[in-house]
Amino acid sequence: MGNGTQLIRQENLHIQAYEYIKSAVIAGEIEPDTLYSVHQFATILGVSRTPVREALLLLVQEGLLTMDRNRGFRIRQLTGSDLSEIISLRRMLEIPAVETLASMTPAPVTAFAEARMLYDKLQEAADKGDFLQFLSLDRRFHLTLVGALGNSRLTRLVGELRDQMQLPGIRRLSISGELHTQGPEHLALLTAIQDADPGRAAAIMKSHLDRTQADWA
Amino acid sequence: MGNGTQLIRQENLHIQAYEYIKSAVIAGEIEPDTLYSVHQFATILGVSRTPVREALLLLVQEGLLTMDRNRGFRIRQLTGSDLSEIISLRRMLEIPAVETLASMTPAPVTAFAEARMLYDKLQEAADKGDFLQFLSLDRRFHLTLVGALGNSRLTRLVGELRDQMQLPGIRRLSISGELHTQGPEHLALLTAIQDADPGRAAAIMKSHLDRTQADWA
DNA sequence: GTTTCACATGTAGCATGTTACTCACTTGGA
DNA sequence: TCCAAGTGAGTAACATGCTACATGTGAAAC
């Protein structure tokens, strides 16, 4: 059968299902502690069970979901030790990343410009209290910076780790109040990098991670 | 533990297929530049195409294989920039890892003992010129050490990065001659860690990665 | 009241049928 | 000889049928 309204849709269904479900998980549209079946998602997406199952298996491997045999799939609940594992990895990756970024010659000015633009939008979202938008822009801000290093595996990895931290299991509320404290921190980081001050950039990143861990404990 | 004694074998077929194909890839039993079909593996393993396809998709996500739409699957060819990405990540992860390892109190003596045992076997394999055995023990040696840190995500990640480096695309020969130069390096690393000398351990790890990158260029 | 057990329900898991695509090869015309 | 359209084999990709299993429920046995 034809592809409906899409002129050319060259992307596999399981990829599309993967993107959709992943977004839903991160946006919090999926209930924790609730079992979801392949059939449910297949019905929602209007495709058969096969590509949906494939997508779910990828998400399990990525650590966003867990699988209960013959029961269904559910959002992974992070424990405290999961969190420290993730934060520990982020320390190893993101601190050297911003250091290197601040030392690059020539400086990746286009990435800086884009990060600056994202920061502006970020502040806007913080003012409006638009939590989801804030999270999305926060993610893009950091991935833009890390991406300027040109290491695609690093960029992807950092993204995955950040995504995992959006999972429930740890208290995630009260962040609404932190929206405005986070803003200046982003700007300070960007400024330090643009000033080619690796030490300051690293220190900001480190304190950010420290505080994140403390907050979620 | 050993599933020989296990009465019922309750592991999903796609997991078993995943393990099997991954081993085959790393052991070099799979020809590079050759397209393999789901059907081929399914026939070899004596199962249907579904779990095999699921396994292959996981391996694609992991970066060991690539997928040619409507053509088949093949081993991923690493380019020079792939290699530098991987080495760069390994630097960020493995150097801090051995540093931390050397600073741990109490020291993880059981892991040290196991690493020492693996080192002995490693030397034995090097003497015999058993290349595959050497690679397998080398992998276990490093993962045992990293595993002692207790960060399961880190351990898994390091393992995946090392696996990717076993892929062809870069000259991998002449390593036979290096088998004996690698041996002492392993011992030096282990000794530095056991001596609680983070700086020395880090230096050894760093030079190892530098040399690895230079060799493969 | 408590335990046991048969059964109904819904699911993952696997097998298999079907479709549509890619590409090597052939064929025919200039 | 060259090139272009045609075609056929093989494949991923998707849909669907079927099986085994985990679990909740309720009646029967104690």
C-alpha cells in the first residue's frame, strides 16, 4: 500500500517507532510502574507489532525500558546507584569535553553562536515556566557544545546519559524552582569556553554535576 | 551458573543469536565486505528469521554491523576517524578508571587476584602464539580491573569500545609480533595499581592507548 | 478462614507469509 | 562497441498467525 500523505518516507518503521516511544518516555507521557504491551503501541502508531517490538528491544538495550517476560515493557526505574553510575560517567566525559572545547584553535564559533541562541530560548522557556521546552533546549545546548568536538560517538553517548537521567525513580520535581538558577550557569559555562578558559569551564561543569547529584539524592 | 546444569534454558532466542553473532564477528569468522542475510544466520542457528533480525538490529545499534537496505548486513568498516573517536573515548574512560582503581580503599584484592591469574594465562597464550585466546584474555583482564570499580555502565561501555576496535578496516596484523611486548605492559599496569600509584597507572594506560592509536594508523 | 488448584486472560516470543525494494545481469537497439 | 531499458533473483521490511508462559481469579477442598 502507498505511504499515504508522505511523499517518500524512506526511514524504517522501527526507527520511527523508536523515536516516537523514546520521545514519549522522556516527555513523561509514559506512566512509570505501568506495563505497556507491544500491541498498545502498535495500535497507537498504526503499524504492526513487528517494528514496534524491534524499537522496544532497542530501548531496552539503551537502558530506558525494562522487559517483563510475557508481561510487557515498562519504564526503567533508576536507583541511587544507577544515578551515581551515570553521573560518574558524565564527569569522565563532559568535564574533559568542555576543557577541550575551551582550548580549541580555531574556536568553533558557529557552535558558540548556536549555543548562544539556544541559551536565549532557554531563558525564555524558564521565564514562561515551560518545563518540557526547557529540558529540550537544555539538551540541545549541551549537545551542541559537545558536538563541536566532532566526536559523534561522544555526542551520542552524552545524549544517552542525559536521557537516562530524565527517567523517574528519583525525585525530579522542585526543578521548576531551579529553572532560573540553571540559566546563569549555562551562560557562565558558555562564557568560560568562549574566553578560552579551560579551568573555569571545567570547574563550572564539575559543580553543575555535583549539584545535580546532590539534588537528586 | 553454568547453564549445562540448568534444567530449563530460559533465555530468549534473540539474546542467544546476539551472543553468537557477536562472538563470530569478534573472532573474525565473519568475512568483511561480505553481505550476510538474516536467512543465512537463521539457517545456521536453526531458528526463524525473527529473533535473528532482532539480534542483528541490536548489533547495528551497537556499531558492530551496518545494514544495507534490502541487501543485507555486513561488518562495519572502521575509518581512521572512527578509530580516533574510539581511542579518544577510551582515554576519557580508562585513564581515570585506573587512577581511581589505584586509589581505592580498601583495595579490591579479589579483582587484583583474578587479574593476576588472567595475566598468567595471557602470557601463556602469547607464548603459544594463540592470537584469539590472547585477545579474549586481554579483554577479560581489562574488564576485570574496570569492573572492580563497580560501575556496570562503565564496564559495559569499555567492553563495547574495545570490541569495536577488533573490527577490520585498519591493519590488525603484525600484532602477532606484538604479543610479547604487550605482556609486560599488562603486568606493569597491574603492579602500578596494586602499588597504589595512580600517576604511574595512568601513565602506563595513556602510553598504551597512544601506541595503540599509532600502530593502527 | 486458609490453602490449593484449575482456568481464563493477556502477553512476549517465535514462526511464517507477503510486499516492495535493490542491484546484477541480460537483451536489444544504435 | 556502447548504452539503456528490462527483468529476475535475493533481500530487508513488514504483517500476521500461533504457542508457551506468567499472572490474577475464583471455586473447591481442607
